[in-house]
Amino acid sequence: MRTASRALLSSDEAAAVAAGLPAWRFTPDGRTLERLVDCGSFAEAIAFVGRVALLAEAVGHEPELDVRGPIVRVSLSTRAAGGVTSLDADLADWIERVAP
Amino acid sequence: MRTASRALLSSDEAAAVAAGLPAWRFTPDGRTLERLVDCGSFAEAIAFVGRVALLAEAVGHEPELDVRGPIVRVSLSTRAAGGVTSLDADLADWIERVAP
């Protein structure tokens, strides 16, 4: 499984991710990279979920997705590594390109 | 707003819903009707979310949807009424028809 070989981000790498993806934040335990995305409507939120899912499948990773009306929470973590890896940071970068 | 006129289910009505929709449960506070749906894969979970969203838009209601790998949690509640109404029970019934 490709995710198993991923290493957790170093603190320098995590700082670079935080700087490069200002809309994202690390959860207090540092194990998840997440973003709340306001899509404007429930219908647009569902469309965004579909776009995220296609990117996720393309890179072989599975974000957690929570839909609350127009808001989607995207949560990224690599279970096999016990936290945030480059796989998560790369997917966040891709998701950023399709976020409204 | 059509949901504003909905009344909370009576305890008899809630019991009927519980009996008629055995895969669903009321949360401990009684304010939400929810179901965990195992779709078998992340891709199928996303497809299911899309089907639920189409039904939800058709009836003018917005479920909360949480995707965790192959599992989707669907949570139904009518905010304007402060709990579960016939709108939620009806949508649960529709969702049941498209669940895997």
C-alpha cells in the first residue's frame, strides 16, 4: 500500500505546508490537515465533494468529508503513518485548485 | 420556508418511524435520525452521497453527510423545528430506496 511508506512531515515541512496553504490548518493534535470550504449552497457542496473525490482517487488517498449545508470540511491524515504526510499535503494542494 | 411549518414527530410517530426504518436510529437526544451506510468503497460512498443529495434537493431538505472511507453517515433533523419531523422521516424513507 503506497501510503504505508510515507513518513510524517517534519516540523519544518509542516511549517512550509502551513505557509503554502493558508486556508488549511493543522488540528490541535497535529495529526490532521483540514479546511472548511464554503461552497455557497448544498448543491455546490455536493459538487465539490465529487471533485475532491476524483482527485483523491487519482492520488490513491481518502479524505474525510463532512457536509453541513453549504460547508464542506475536508480532513486529511495518513492512517498508516499516524498523522500528516506528504501524501496529505499534496492532496491538499490539488484540492485547493478546485475549491470555490 | 416549507420546513418551518413542520411539527416534531409525536412519540407514537417516532415509534412508527423506528419500526418502519430499522436501519435508522434516533440519536440519544432524540433530535436527529441517522444511519450509517456501508457502501463497500470510498468511490461507492461518494456515489451514494450524490444520490442522497439529488433526493434531498427534490424534497427541499439538507441532510448532514459524513464520509469515512466506505462509510457514509446520514443525519436528518429539521433545524426550524428543533428535531425530527415528517420531512426527515420521509427523506429517510427515500434514502432507504437508494442505499446499497
